[in-house]
Amino acid sequence: MTQTVSLKYGAQRTQRRDDRRMRDFRSDRVGQFIHWGLYAIPAGRWKGRTYDFAAEFLPKSADIAPAEWERLADEFAAPDFDATEWARMAKQLGARYLTITTKHHDGFCLWPSEHSDLTIAQTPFGRTGRDLLAELIDAYTNEGLSVHLYYSVLDWHHPDWRYRVETPEDEAAFVRYLEFASAQLRELATRYPQVRGFWFDGTWDASVKDNGWWTLEVETMLKDLIPGALVNSRLRADDHGARHFDSNGSMMGDFESGFERRLPNPWDTAVTERDWEACMTLTQGSWGRHVSTRVEATRKSPAEVTELIAHAVSRGGNILLNFGPDGRGSIVPEERALAESVGEWLANCGEAIYGCGFATGWIPPTWGHLTADNRTGTVYAIVTNPPVSGVALVHVPEGTTLASITRVGSDAPIEAVEREQRQIALTVDRTAPMPEVFAIAVVTAEGRPRTEVNPDVVT
């Protein structure tokens, strides 16, 4: 028998949230991540040298003096920034929500924070009196998308930040730092109360893990200021420094956000028991805009991105696709083109993604992914890796009867044969540029949908 550890700052519940905001987030499935800040100006290049490491880490990889880095604020004019254009592109992509970096590790704030001297207010853009975050929130809200605010607790700019607390002087400094971070977060929640949630980063250092009380205090404060606000698991640490999941194994926060540039194993069913989100770069090496040809060579194709979306939803999760605008405030052409292609696929095949999740009782195939809409009992076969034979086999659970098979987003005829041993053989197009999707409707002997009601997708 496993012994339960007594905790003050661990998980505040053991059951997943099931309120309207959480169900909306769960149903959205596809979000847009935007990394934008001072690092977009050099875009991975400093004094004639290109650093292939992530653009947002350039201050460290190029060993740039803080004062020199902060002078980039004088160049942040963003003449091409158009919040409405960004929001329309996100909607074209098929995203249902936005997560925007309000402050990354360099400490630069995209809002005019009263608690920092490195904010958009100190830039040519900010001196016009415009509120960039307010413009983004309004534009995305007008397009029907929800907004989450990213905030890095790690802050290279602040003199009181500590990676670990080792001396009384460190302790006094870090107390001041936590007061500063709390004040900024209160400011964000008060200034932009229409946002749906907060997405934390930079919480992996010992200094934060040793102050689990503060992570719970912040989560509680934000939810008091914005009732129903969503908070990711990255914020939280418990009494013993356990992150994401407390010392008893219970998830802290509202959804797990430990999947970064990776997805759960396709055979992992344990992950389907909780809400989770994966964040994914469009290039392998950078979140912020990067000019390196080596980084650019890793750019994902539209077909790869749709496979990632299908994979995430098949395991009951969301996916946050990252975009890195350039220093002028434009979404680069390659990312615009990808948004158009992926958005076209989602416009045609989105019924297999939005509101869908894990197909309970169905065996995951090797040629792609299965998702399920448990409201209708429909299972979707998303073919991302067409077999050489041109035939994709679907293993149907016992106790079911095949009602119908249709091809989603296409009027092309279907060739499907129900074989012995409860198999359906689907003839697939191995030359299709994007994943084909088949809707499989089955019923039980009692006439009910085979897929079980699963809290992962209940609306």
C-alpha cells in the first residue's frame, strides 16, 4: 500500500476540472503559441556571427552584456505589427486559442508594467501610447479565439533573481523577487481580465522549487482575480520541490504542460486520464524568429504538422503550434503558408480533431491515429503513414456492429471491406499530400455508440 505524503502545497484536487472553461479548452485541441520580444530583432545573429541555438537564448549563447541587450528596446518599433492580421491568420490556421509571451527569460515585457524598467513602454512602439497586448487580446477575441498569457518566472534582467538560494543575502533578494513577480502577475490579471488563462515557464530552478508555497499562492491569486482561469502545471511545485505532479503523484494546475517539442508515446493510455497540452516549434531549434539556414532547414511541412495534431488528439491532448514573428512584427512567409495549408486541412477534416479525443477500446494503428467524438460515437481513422500495400487495417472492438464508413472532406468513393477477426480494410491513397480521414460509425448490440463517454471530451 502506497503511503500518502502530507502536503500543504500539492495538488488541490484529485479529479480533473469539468467546468465550462475547462471543457472549452479541452474541445479546442489546437492553439497558436507566439514567441515575440527583443530577441526577434537579432533573430539569432550577433555582431556578424550566427548562433544556431534558440534565438530567445541569444543573450546567453552570445554572452551579451545585459546593458547591451537592453538597448535593443530602442529598435523595437514593430512597424508591420497588425493584431487583426495576426488573429485572422490564426483563425485561418484553425487555432482556437492563443498563448502569447508577455515576458520571456530576458525580462522584456510586452505590456507597460509599472514594476519594470524594461518594457514596451520604453520602445518606439510603446511611446506611441499603444497597448500591444490589449490590441492582440481584442483582435483574437473578435475572431472568436481565447487568449492565454505566457509568463517566465526566470528573469535574467532582474537583480534579485536567483537560480538557487544559498546565503541570507540570496534569501532576502529572492523574497523581493517573488514579491516583484506576484505584483506583475496581479497587474496582468487586473489589466487584462478577459484572458482565459496563464501559461508559466522558467520554473525549473531550485529557487522556485524550494518555494512551492509561492506557486500555490500565485495560482490562487490569479483564480481569485479571474474566476475559472486556467493555469498550466509548469507553475507548480509542492512542499518537497516536486514539479507538475506532487509527491503523491497528483497533477498540480489544470493541465499538464511537460510535453515540449515531443508527444506522448502512441501506445500510452495513462496520459488519456488527464488533460494535457504539448507545445511544438515549427523549426526544430528555436521558438523565436531565427535567420540560421541550419535552423530553417528543420522547418516542418504541413503534413508533418497535421500528423502532430492527430497524434496529440488521439491521446486526448491539445497542441500549441509556435510562430515566431520577425523584428518588424510580421509573420514570416513560410509560417503564413503553413498556416494556410494546415488550416485548409482542418477546415475539411476538423470534425476528427475539434471536440475529439481518445478512442476508448480501439487498438492504435501503425499507419496513423484514431480519434473519437464520444458525443456521436464516431471514430476517425487519420492516415498519416499510408502502408505500402495501400490498405489500412482497422481493428474493431468486440460487441460492435459497423454502421457506416465515410471519407471526411472528400466525395471520393470508399473502398472498404469488413474482414474476419473484426478487421476493416480501407483502401488509401499513398500519394495524398495530406492525411486522409475516414469516419467510422459503429453501434453496440444495444444500439448505443461503442465509444464510451470519456470526461476527456464530454461537453
